[in-house]
Amino acid sequence: MLLGYVSDERYLALPGVFVEFERDDAVWTTQSTASGAIRLDIADGPVSVMLAKQGFGSKIVEVELKGDTPYQFRLLKDDILGYMWPKAVRSGGSAEFRVHSDEAFKAELWRYGILKERVRLIGWYDEHGPRATVQITPDGDYSRTGVAWNEKGYTNPHHKQFLTAPQRSGLYYLHLTTQSGRFFSFPWVVAPVEPTARVAVLASDINWNAYNNFGVRSNYIHPSIRDARPPFDQRAT
């Protein structure tokens, strides 16, 4: 019986995922097939499901099995990814940087203009045990709702990372560099508290989302580029 499918954050099927279903004292185990399909004979109803695959974050989800509706599981690959939330604030306001990384990483704040300016080192993260900053994604289609990192899957409320927006407005980027040298960056728009010039520059984060292919394929050509440096930016939301 087809119970569901499992894919990665780009909706690519994941074969060979170890899957464990548990209900009361009963346990069923299997692996996903080449199409990502999960097939077992289990009656409809609530179950706890654990999924694990090398190179991806494991997770446990509570699922209501329905024989006529295959469930879509999603796993997140080990990588360095992140975003600011909210993506735009006024000077003096605060935003949280939400990062997924399977190894220790360094975060730095930069300001972009005619020249790129390094503002400061924010710090190193992941000193609290292995995979302390690994996130999970929701199941199903989260391209419209977002991944809600630091809200679901893990986080100690004392470990949330908030930044106070600089007094100088502009386009800022967080640069992330892992211990092994992998790189990722994402934007943060800081607006002035009050108008300071006769000309206003509007930054469209809706347009950024339109070009973003995280969570589902974009309608635009987006080749996979590893270790890209700004101005090419990648976004997790």
C-alpha cells in the first residue's frame, strides 16, 4: 500500500531513506524506493514516523495516514543556508538570522553600496554539540508559508540570534562561512526611521521571492552554483 513519498527541499525524490512507523506498541520499518515511494500495509490513523538518510537531517513527524491520500515527506540536505526574519526593518529595530548548518559557521555583517563594507564579526556558532544548528523543513508545499526555522524542529529560546539594525540605512548582507570553507549569504534591508533624503529607493523582497527556488522549482532559470560570492545571492525564504 502506498503511504507517501519522500523528497528533498527541491522536491527531488529520495530513494533509500530509512523510515520507521510507530503506533502504540507496533513498529513497521521500510526504505523509500527509486521514486521516493514508501509502501507498507498499515491501517489508516495516526502514527509517529521517523525518517533518516545519510547527508540529510533526520526528523520525527506525527502523521494521520489516509489510504487515498499519499503523504509528502520532506528532508533537508546537510548544507549552509539562511535568511533574516523579518527581511526588512527600520534602523534600531531587530531581526533574527535563521541558519541551517551541519557544521560550525562564522557570521559577519556587510553593507552593500558602491563598495562592499565589512561592518563587524557577529560570531561563531555551533559550540553546543554536533548538529546543534541543523534545521528541518515542514512537509508538503511550504513555498507559500515558509520554513519557519527556529520555530519548528529545534531551538532553545536562549539561543535565538537577534541583531539590532544599524543606524545607517541600506542593503546589508550576512556572510556565513563554515569551518570547512563553504559560503552562503543573504540580504537584510534596513530603512531609516524617518526620511533622510529627497529620493527613496524601494527594495522589492517580493521580487526576490519570485526568483527564489528554495522549497520548489522556480519559474526562472537558476543553475546550481557552488561557493558563489555576492552579488549572486541565495535565499532560504
